[in-house]
Amino acid sequence: MVTMTHTGLIPGKKGKVIHVSFERKTDSGRDYAEFQLPSRKLLHNEGFDEGELAQLQLYLKGQEKQIIRDAKQINHDMIFKL
């Protein structure tokens, strides 16, 4: 099973970005990949093969609007909790 988590909107060099990570447990520890939205650029990979990374990028493409909405909600919730 692969678990996905993401940040809220964070400042980047060319505007706000979201960091999305995928993680799964393995017999030897864990596999981990981190991407940046909206570019879907791979930032870090430990253990996922090229085909799996391509599938994760396709998943991000299909879910990008929802992830962005969720990230905005994280920022909104944080503002009102302070």
C-alpha cells in the first residue's frame, strides 16, 4: 500500500508550490518519492522504479485540482487556528 501526503501551499521560487510525498513500507524499510506541484517535478526518490514514478506522475496529473483544493484548505485552517 502506498500512502500519499502533501503540504499546504508554500512559497517557491516562481510562486506557491505543494510538496506531495508517496511512501510505502518494505521488508528493508520504506520507499519514498517526493514531487512538487504544479510542475509534477520529482524532487526525491528512494526505491520506486521508473515505471512506478511515471504512474505516480499520472496520478498527480489526474488528482492535481483536488490536491490543490486540499492544500488551500490546509492553509485556511492554519490561519484560523493561530
